[in-house]
Amino acid sequence: MEMQFAVTLTGRVQSGADVDQVWTRAAGLLRKSPEVFLAEVQRRMPLSLKPVDESQARRQADALQQAGLEVALLPEQGERVWLHHEDRVCGPLSARWLEQALDAGSVPAQDKVRALAANAAWIAASDWRAGKDLDLALDTGDPSPAVAPVTPDAAPAAAVDGWAVSADSTMPAAGTPVAAAASLGSGWLPTHHERRDLYGGFWLRLIAAILDGLILSAGSMFVVALASAAAGAPFAVLAGWDFAWSGYAGLHVLMFFINISVAWLYASLFQSSRLQASPGMLALGLHVTALDGARIGFGRATGRFFASYLSAMILFFGYFMIGWTQRKQALHDMIAGTLVVRREGLAGYRSALRSGTVASSGYRPGLSAGAIVGIVFAGVFAFLIVPILAAIAIPAYQNYIVRAQVTEGLTLAGGARTDVARFYANTHRYPADNASAGLPAASSISGRYVAAVAVRDGNILVQYGNTANVQISGKMLMLAPRARDGTLAWTCQGLDLPRRYLPSSCRQ
């Protein structure tokens, strides 16, 4: 059998490299946002990537070294272990690398080491190096990802699964509380109730909109003055203060499109720039971001601008939603996948993220900018009336809420996936039921929208109930395992759930 090699990320950057740029490039290699990379990967370093053949391992090592990281490429020999280092649970680590690190003194001998097995004990690294038993009773393959946050006394049973680090393998720092774990598992910034200093509320955003409106009005008056001087038209007529449109209809139409274009470019260019906010927002310390706090692009900012017409056309109901949505989102924010955050609140959250007191994960975009623009302009030019617009917007929002409820089932099924995979790794067959897998009774695994999680011959069945929407109450979602090269891959399907409510991963 061909020897396999593993790349170990030491957690250090190369001498003379720009630290911030190095971590940003490394996050890009692993297809993670900087915040997610920090939470899921950087805080777990040193760690070893999944062992692969030598040529692939060398390509991985070269790419990471070119990004500026310090890495080690070693043959994969012996077990993999967790390392309790600098008050963090690091790894999992190749035993070969850890032996060399202890010999070189880069890992102190008083650090603790433990096996990947769920109930293994921590022992001193010096004892482990001397060959003392780690109570290992497992093979050297990658374990299944753990879902729940852990403490040093109950170390995570997950491993980095290959070149792209799985979001399910997030490991909090040892001994540090993980705030708002349930919400953060969704891949977004925490909710308003979890961090009340993070989001811009209705009144703050209203004042910012008034300031922007004053700036745009001044600009509009300047354009009107130029147009009236060039065309010889009365200023009052073009400014809308006089309803004598006769003879000037074409100019009014032209002025309308100019004003719309200026407002669009004003909002989109500022919000997608490094400022991440229009001047009115900047004055009040607000930023427009993606759902993970990252900067948005011009296309998404454009989509957000035109979607704001939907929020206004339904009697401004879309704006009033800021008052009760979990992340203070208006309807157009929910459509475009954006947030309006306080600059200082976001800085504080990121500081807490760096200190290890919270965790974060990935990002889920909204509709494309082109789709949003098309929807809005179709409504404007077809003169849609308010009840029709409401009939479009309200069901869309309801679907969004139901999909969020379905997602809870995937989260609760995570623990069952871990136990099924562990049972399979030990027996090479699937557990017949919850008891076989070491899980409590199906009805005991429940949540706000989930009534039960049951294991049937390895398949995980999630039944919705309790306070779930009537559209999904009593219906089921199934996760089915498929064995591949000694490990399990999972497929997801809705047994009787309407397809529109399924997460994208379940629509394949």
C-alpha cells in the first residue's frame, strides 16, 4: 500500500510575511470567509489535514507555503491525537508531527495529549512521547464530525476532513464558553437578542435615510437647475412644484430616470466600497454587510437598492419588519442577503471572535442582483397594485421562515450522524435503531420545531412537530448514509416535505 502524507499547519506565518494578508489568502484557499476561517481553522492550529498520496500532499503544502504559512509535510504514521495547547484544543494532529514538535521544543512537554476516542483521558505530552498508553481503541481513519461545542474535559471527536475543512468541525478554544452556539451554527452573525449592540435599528436607519435623502435632494435640485437652463423649461415644473406637464412630458421622464440612476449609483457604490455605507449611514456609524459581516459587492448592493422598492410599495411594511426580525432586517435585506450593523458593534463582535469567546460559520447568499432588478422593474412598469405585491411578498417571507424551521432538523440530526458513523466504523454495519447507535429515544431528541429524531437501519429520520409551521408539521426529512472508502457520506431528502422548503443540499 502506498505511503500517505499529511500537511500540518503549525499556526505560524513565514518570516517577514504580512500576517493579515497571509490569513486572508489561507482562508481563500480553504474557501472560507476570514471570520469563519478564524473560528473553524485558525484557532485549532496546529492541525493536520487529511492524509493523502504524496503528490497531492506536496501540492497542498506548496499552495499553503506560497500563501505565506509555515507548514510541515510528513509521512502519516501512527494515530492522530488532540493537543491541549495554550488553553486551546488543537488538532487533530499527526502523531509523527507532534513527536518532532516535542523534540524540537515548539510544543511544551507539559501540554496535554489525548486520543480521538470520545472518552479518552488527557495525559502529559511528555508521558505520551515516552510511549504511555492513551487508551486508544480505534483505527487511524478520520472520525465523524462532532456538532456540539466542547470543553477540554470532553474534547471534540472531529477531524479535519480533507483539503477543504468541514464547517461541522468547528472547535472552540479549550475552557472558553461559546456564546449563542445554536444561532451561530446557522452561518450568520448572532441575532439581535444575543448581541444587542450589533445591529442598526429602525429609528437609527430612518435618520440615516433622511440624511441620505437630503443629500440626494440637493443633488437632484442641481441636476434640475442644469436641465431647466439647458432646455429653457421652468425650474418649478421640472422640480415637481408645478403640475403643468404640458410640453415637458419627455423631460419629466428623463428626469425620473436620471434621479433613479443617481440614487442607485449613490447607494450601490458607497455600500459596496471600502466604506460599506452611504454618507448618511456613515454619519450614524452603520455599515451594510453580508450575512457573515463581510463586505458586499456592487451587484448585491444593486439588488438591495432595487429590492427596497418592494419594501416601500407594500405600504412600507418591508421597512417595518426591521422592528421584529431577528437580525433587524428589512424585507429588501432578507431578499438580498444583507445586514445593517453598527460599526463599533461589529468591531466588538470580531474582537470577541478573535479572543475565542464566540464562534462563527459560513455565509448563505440571497437572490441574485439580476433577479431582484427584474422582479422590481416588472412590478413598476406593469403598475402592480398593493394587494398583488403583498400576495407576492408575504408567501416569500413565509417560505423563508419555514425553511429556517427545516434547518433545525439538520442541526439536531448532527449528533445522530456522529453516532451512526461511529457505530459503522466499529462494526461495518448500520445501527438498527436509536438504542443500537447509543442515542436516547427518538422523542427525546426534539426542539422547537422538531418532534423526534429516529435511527432506522442507519437512516436518520427527522419528524417535524411541536411549534412547526402547519406546512411541515408531521412531515419527515431523511438523511441516508452511503459508505465510501471506509467512511460515510450523507445524502438528504424530504420524504413528504414540499421541495421548496428543503435546504439546497437536499435538492440534489
